[in-house]
Amino acid sequence: MAEVIVIGAGPAGSSAALFLAKAGKETLVLDSNASMTKRAWIENHYGAKDITGPDLLKIGREQAEKFGAKFIEEKVTVVDTNGGERVTVKTESGRSYEASHVILATGAVTELASSIGLTLQEGREPRIKTVIETDGAGRTSNPRIWAAGTIAGVSVHTIITAGDGAKVAIELISELNGERYVDHDILKS
């Protein structure tokens, strides 16, 4: 069983997975391989000179895997909070996974959030009609389910969704640890 399952491996999901895994949280990422970033050409992502979406996704995944995040290509069909301490995630292939918390980072796709019964609201971005209502830190109407990136109502730009994934991970890590979590590496001389 993982501590956290991240659903979606776009910039928000992979960034969340990177921070979670680096903080020592057992992290599983389930991804349907349908990220809109796969079609992107990016010239406005701070710290990355002109990069393709597929290359950005590959680098983000490698960074998270370096710290122990596990990635599985599976389409999630059911998320069940069982009314308790565990969340069960079921996939199209029939597999089940369990975690204490789930982060939804499904981009513009809200079907799963709707089927879980999360509170949805109107989106602000062009072509993003519906998003999950969060408290600003990524908490949804279900205390075990968090949301990050476009699905949580932030801009579709990769730099912003990646930052939101990191922010939500920091909030979740802080909650799990019972104190504010900060991750700063220092350049060695």
C-alpha cells in the first residue's frame, strides 16, 4: 500500500510525486498516458529552454522516480474512500491499489472527480468548463482526496500546473508530518 496515489502524470501529478517521494512518502502514480502536455511545444517554462511536452514529461517522471516514486500506466475507473482510513483505487485492467490519500491531477478530465462525488465548479480557463472546488491548498470536499493542476482550477500552463502540484504535495506532506514541511537543497561547495 502506498501512502499517496497520484492520478495523472502530467506536470502537476509528476511534480506532486517528486515532492512526495523526495520527502520519503511511498508514492504511486497511475497515469492513462493521455496528458495534453504530450502535444505541447513549450517556450515559457522557467528553467527550460524550448522543450517539447513529451521531453518535459519524461524529465519530470525521471526526477520523481529518482526518489522512489513508482509509475504505472493504468486508467483509473473508481476511487472509493470506503468511509475510513484508506482509499481504494481501481483501474480499467481490474487491479486495485490502496493509499491513505489520493491526489487527482487529471488535467481537463473531470469524469472521475464527478463519479467520486467531489464538489465541482465552473472553470475559468478557455475550454476548461468544470474543475474541482478546493480550499486553495488542494483539499477537496473529501478529506482523503486532494486535487492539483488544471483539474483544481489553475491555469493550463505547464509551469503553473507543475507549481500547483508541488504546492499541493507540500500541503499534504505537512499534514501527514504534523508540521510545516520545507524542501530546500543547498549547493555543496
